[in-house]
Amino acid sequence: MAYIGVIHEAPMLPSSCRAHCRALLLPILLGGCGGDRDPQNPNPPEQSKADLSAGPIEAPAALRLDSLLEMRVGVRNGGGRTAGPGWVVRVFLSADVAVDPSDTQIDQFVTTRELPSGGDDRYLRHKKLDRNIAPGRYYIGSMLDVTAAVPETNEANNTLDSPSTIILTPGSTLDATRRTQP
């Protein structure tokens, strides 16, 4: 906090500049870059928080296990405040419709863009699936903000509640032969 005193008492700066510098630096010194936390009100009212929810995942209906999975992972913000970048999204394959952390995780990424209040976004992802995943029918779903980086009005809607299905079929015979040879 010594920096605030230095700015306040800096004789070479006009008083209007000192006030402007204090207004800009105070949030940084107290809590990072200003981000989602307001140092004057650490517990903002619910309507001034973000509300992230998992959107649909666009993926093929069927995919060979030796192919590259291309998917678009949807995210939404129904809250009253922008969610800054930097929160984590995980994508899972599940044998049942209830996606949870015990399912097979196939992707994890950190968001790179702000998500404004009332906005939605899609992240294009390309993944090569693990060789140990068995062929079959799966639900593909996501969980948002798994590290609780964004203050939200409702944490319960961060998991996709109606995931789509994907059928994974065996890869080529050549691919299977490569897996068993040294």
C-alpha cells in the first residue's frame, strides 16, 4: 500500500493526475487487475455476477477412433457481469447422460476471450482421442469454470445437462496393428 502514498504525495504530478493514478492503481494493488472482484464490495449482489452455463457441443454423430475429433464447445453467460478470460473448461465422454468428473476426460482448455453478460461463445477444438477408449455410444458433455475462478450467481448450471451423443467406431486394422507392435 506504500505505492498509494507515493502517488498521493508526488509533488511533480498535478493533483488531477495524482487522483487519476490512484483511481487506476488502487484496484490493481488491492486485487489484481480489477477483474471480477471489486475491492470496495467483495461480495457483490447476485445480479452483478456472471452466470456461466454449458452450451451445446457440436460434434459428429459418429467417429472412427483413429480420426481427429473436431468439436465446438458452447458456453453462455446469463449473469449481469462479464466473465473475463482464464476460466477452465473440461470436456468428457460419459456412458450415461449425467456428465461428472469420474467420466473420461478428453479435453481441457483455458478460455481466451471475455464472455459478456447475456453472451454466448463457441470454442473450436481438435482432439485425438486416447487409444484406450473403447468403441461404443457415449454422451459428450462439458463442465465450466472447474477451478471456480468466476464469481457466479449459480454454480449448479456449469455442467451440460443435455449432452449430445457420439458413436465411436473401431479404427482401421492398420492402426490396430501399429498399436500391438513395438
